[in-house]
Amino acid sequence: MDKRYLFTPGPTPLPPQVQEALSRPIIHHRTTQYRALFKRVLEGLKQVFQTTQPVLVLTSSGTGAMEAAVANLLSPGDQALVVLGGKFAERWEELCRAYGVTVATVEVAYGDAVDLPRVRAALKAQPGTKAVFATLCETSTGVVHDIQGLAAIVNGTPAVLVVDAISGLGADECQTEAWGVDIVVSGSQKALMLPPGLAFLSLSEKARHLIEQSKSPRYYFDLRRSLKALEDDDTPFTSSVSLVVALDEALKLILERGVAGVIQRCQTMSQATRQACQAMKLELFAKRPSNGLTAIVSPPSVDCKKLIKLLQDRHQVTVAGGQGSMAGKLFRIAHMGYIAPSDLLVALGALELSLAELGYPVTLGQGLGAAQTVFGSVKPASTGAAPAPAHSVRA
Ligand SMILES: *Cc1c(COP(=O)(O)O)cnc(C)c1O
């Protein structure tokens, strides 16, 4: 009976068009019907990735594409540089180690963004570096890193730049080709408004060249197979038909608004959330905040776990807590994909009520008003002309 609201940075709510597509009868993947749809999807993905280079579709969660990138680019003993700064960046290091790759790191404190001169210095110290791994939006801290600046540094070296944009793509600017990012990895369940289960990977020519040379063991995630199949708008193994059919609908929605419009809308929502936090005297965790989510430091007087539980139990508002060492210290509200400005007002209103109930000094309406002011100040075109229906699902 209760309406539920999902504000986690993955999975995110599904548009009704996507839900409808998921319920359609299955079709066979080796048919002209499916081939045509898949071809359209591949073209749409290129627009979202802002590249003319191939984008591969893998059946896995986002991490599968991260692993594919490591296994296909590098051989055991190769040298890689990983830009740290959160749980997801650490995954790059773990993956490299799993494949016997020698890893150097650029340390970044949680909540900070990468200091570019340190990357330049690290690459100078390790001229044999074959790949640099970084993260667009570090979902665990809410930080967006300067990938354009990073690419400018890496492009002057023989190394390839691989970016985890699993939560960033479709929320933060990501000009794959113009910036010169060799591999951009993404996933279905964040800003792309789909259930978990698909991963994506764009490949520059430089990256495709390396793939031919890697001596790492690989089979299902052998991107040579995927690239071969792509010549016929096909996949080497059974395509995740229903998810791809749903992706076709999600891409239509994104391209209807335009990639720039979608990113702009996320930016407005992140501004509104930050203004609301400031009005409520809540501290932000990210020094360079992403458009897709806001990480908020739990005030010392408030039990973070109780706050998250109260939001859930009383208001059916699901937000994410902190991960790893950030557990109990922060909570994260997503504003990407099918989360609309009006939805965000629900989250912020519930947050005020919950904070007040836990004894935090907040005047009801304080944060909401600040967010409303932001939404009220943007032109209708950038908040989206089409009214978005409520995203909640039935319990
Ligand atoms: C969600 C996320 C991942 C993990 O993706 P899975 O789909 O859980 O494998 C990796 N990196 C970032 C930045 C993410 O937000």
C-alpha cells in the first residue's frame, strides 16, 4: 500500500516505459528483428558515451566490464597506475592484482578529488605504465574527478586511460572521444535507468590495439570475440534480450531530452540538494561533488543508522549509507536517471522530518525551501519540458 521511493546510487528507479519493455514476450537474439534493435541500441550508446568508437554490451554487472578491461588490456607483470579515493577506485587496484599486474597508486583521501600534478609525477616515475585506471564519479564518496584533466596528462604518454563511469555516465559530463578516454566503463542500474545486469565498455583504437597483445587468460570476457561479433551487430554469447529491449526504451528517453539536457538536470538536482544541506547546516562529504549523488556527513548528534532506518520505515524513502570505513558516518542521496526534481523534494522533506525527530535542530521547510529556490530559478527547458510521472512502485 505504501509508496516507496528509491534514492540509492544504484539500483535507481525504472521509468514505466522501461518496466513495460521488460514485460514483453521474449524474442530470439539471432533474428533480424533483434539485430535491428541491437544496432539501434549500439548507436544510442555511442551518443551517450559521446564517441564514434565501438561500445560493447556485456551481460554482467558493472564490475564485469571493469574486469574485462583489466584482463584484455594487460598481461601479468605489466605496470598500471590506479587513482584511488574510494571503494570503487580500490576495485581497480584489486582487479589489477588479481591479474598479476604490478600496481602503483595515486592516493586520494576519501572525499577529495585527484590532484593532477601527482598523476603527472607518478607517470614520470613509472614511464613503463601501460594503463591508468580512474573513476569519473566515485559513488562511495560522491566525488567527481577531473577526467578531462587526467586525459590531457595520460594522452601525452604511451598509457591508455580507463575510466569507471558506472555511476557517472549520464549524470556527469563524460566526453569520451573529445577528451581522449580510451575505455569508459558503465553499468545499467545507475543513470541509465535499467535493472542491474548489463555493463558497457567503449574502446578507442589504442585500447583495441592493446587487446590484441594481452596474454591474460580470458574467455567469456574476451573482448576480441565481442569486437568480432560486433561487426554483425551481434554478441558472442546469448544477449540479455529483455534488458537490451529495455535499454532501447531507456536510450529513447535519454536522447529525447538530449545527453546535455539529462546532465544539466542532474546538475540542477545536485545544486538543489547541496543548497538544502547548507540551509539545514549539514556538511557535504565531497570536495568536488558529482551531479549524480550527494554524500552528506551525518551530524555528530545524529545516529546515522537510525536516520537511514527512520527514512525507510516512516517515509519509505531509501537512501544509501556509507561504504566500508565510511559506514555510519555519511549517507548518500542519488539524483540521477529517473529521479526527478519533484522526487527530490520528497527525499528532502522526509530528511527534514527524520532529522527533527532525532533531535537535530532543523526548522521544517528550511532545506526544502532552499531546494525549491534552486528549482524555481532554472528555465523550464533545463528541468525538462515533459512532466515526469511518479516513479514509485507498489510494495
Ligand atoms: C555501482 C558501481 C560499481 C559497481 O558496479 P556493479 O554493477 O555493482 O558491479 C563500480 N563503480 C562505481 C563507480 C559504481 O558506482
